[in-house]
Amino acid sequence: RAKGDGRGVYRYYADEMTRIARERLHIEARLRRALADGQLLLHYQPQVDLRSGRIIGAEALVRWQDPEQGLIPPVRFIPVAEATGLIGEIGAWVLGEACRQARAWLDAGLPALTVAVNVSPRQFHQADLATQVMQVLVETGLPPTHLELELTEGALMEREAEALQVLQRLRGLGVGVAIDDFGTGYSSLASLKRFPIDVLKIDRSFITDIPDDPDDMEIAAAIIAMGHSLGILVLAEGVETAEQLAFLQQRNCDRYQGFLRSRPLPAQAFEQLLREQASLTA
Ligand code: C2E
Ligand code: MG
Ligand code: MG
Ligand code: MG
């Protein structure tokens, strides 16, 4: 009887796994078609200099415009793309599109900015990223200093020696490197010191409960101080309130991103924001 129950449980999980595998295949097939049909698009969120209040960068964030389901957020398809390997093609498309857009803004005479592109762990390790980046820069004519790649702690800590080589090649090209979601992984101070990193992005989870959570305030302040002592700029993610901004200002944080300034926007709306900023200071 117990045995029978065990088999039942096993059967349940086996069915469940089959269901998940099928669903993944289904999404993968649809995603592949979406890529081919041009259903992916980028939104851009301002990155703001904390001292001047000016927009100095744009993080490119992918969305999937599905004819039936509407706008699908990256959490619903990036993990599938990562698991199936399709992330290589999606990542290449995102990189090319973000660089093309940044070049177009430069050509339109808008204030110079850096476009930040997310690179998933598998994409970082599977492709020859530095070569791919170099090709895209040549094709689009975007100066390397206008591109920043956002990597996660996990991507860097896995196969550290190899990661270090890739980072050094990117640095050699003149491309910036940021660590995304910083504080959620487990990178050591030793590796942070060794890696050529330009920006640490404090994960949103440490910003959300400021000023109610004194621990989070200590953590955010510690990350800012540590970054600065290593010569790394620090950006706070997910800033939603004026109190959070004031705290970050007081702690000498360099940059921020968040709904307080703007949600991620379609390219045209982002461009409008840049034009308003330019006319305000002209
Ligand atoms: P991320 O790189 O940490 O991007 C920041 C996410 O936080 C974005 O969500 C953004 O909309 C959201 N956010 C920004 N400010 C605020 C705020 O003030 N409050 C709140 N609650 N949220 C805020 P999004 O666009 O849904 O992207 C989620 C994640 O998907 C990204 O996290 C990134 O890990 C991944 N992702 C997005 N685009 C790409 C891509 O092109 N390639 C790869 N590999 N991953 C991507
Ligand atoms: Mg990011
Ligand atoms: Mg992040
Ligand atoms: Mg993230």
C-alpha cells in the first residue's frame, strides 16, 4: 500500500515534469517564431546621475509583443530562452538593436548617453562575447564607451578564470561592465577587486524598504562605500520614492534608476524625455 502511494507520487511528479517540458517546448517554438517575425522589442529605462539629476544612460529591457497575448515581460520568457539556449540568438538581437538605437540617438544630436545591455549567464559563457560585441560596434558605428554590459555575479563566479579573460577583452575594447542585482549573489571581495568592473548596481531588494528597514540602509551604504574604495561607481536600482533618493544622495551614491524618475519606455517616448532634458538646459 505504501509502495502504491509512492508510485502515485512518482507518477504525479513524472506527469508534472512532462507537462513543464512540453510547455517549455511550446514557448520555445513560439519564441523562435517571435524572433524571426520581429515580435521582440526593447524598452529603455533612464539611468540618472544623482548629483546633476541628468539622464546619462538607458538600460535596454526586452519585451515580447505577442499578437494574441500582448506585451509579455522578460520574466516569462528569458528563463526559457536561457534553459533552451535560444538566449544566444535573443541576446545577439538585443545587443544589435540597442547599439543601433544608441547610434541613432547620437546621430540625432541628442545628449550623449550610454546604453546598458543585459547579458545572461549562459550567453556570457556560450558565445565569444567580446568578438560579438566588437562586430556589433563596427556594424553600428557606436563608440565603445557608449556601451555597457550588465552581468550577474553568478555569471562571473562560475568559471572565474574564463570570465576574467572575457572582461579584460571587453575592457580592452573600451566597453563598460556593470554587475547587475549586486548583493544577491555571492561574489567575494577578492574577485571584485580582480575583475575590471565599472559599475555596481545595488539590487532593488535592498532599496525597496528604505527608510523603514535599517538593515537595508546599512547594506546599501556599505555597498556604496565598498564600491568607492575599489574605484567602482555605484548605481541604485528600483528607486521609487523621494526619501530613497535623499538617502542615496546623502550616502554619496553615483547613479540611480527607478520608477521615481521613469518606468522603462518605448524608444520614442524615451527620446522625448531626452529632448525635454536638452531643451531645459539649453
Ligand atoms: P534587471 O536587469 O535587474 O532590470 C531591472 C528590472 O527592474 C526591470 O524589469 C525594470 O522594469 C524593473 N524596475 C526598474 N525600476 C523599478 C522600480 O522602481 N520598481 C520596480 N518594482 N521595478 C523596477 P523588467 O524589464 O521586467 O526586466 C526584468 C529582468 O529581466 C531584468 O532585470 C533582467 O534580468 C531580465 N532582462 C530584461 N531584458 C533582458 C535582456 O535583453 N537580456 C537578458 N539576458 N535579460 C533581460
Ligand atoms: Mg539589468
Ligand atoms: Mg537588476
Ligand atoms: Mg535581474
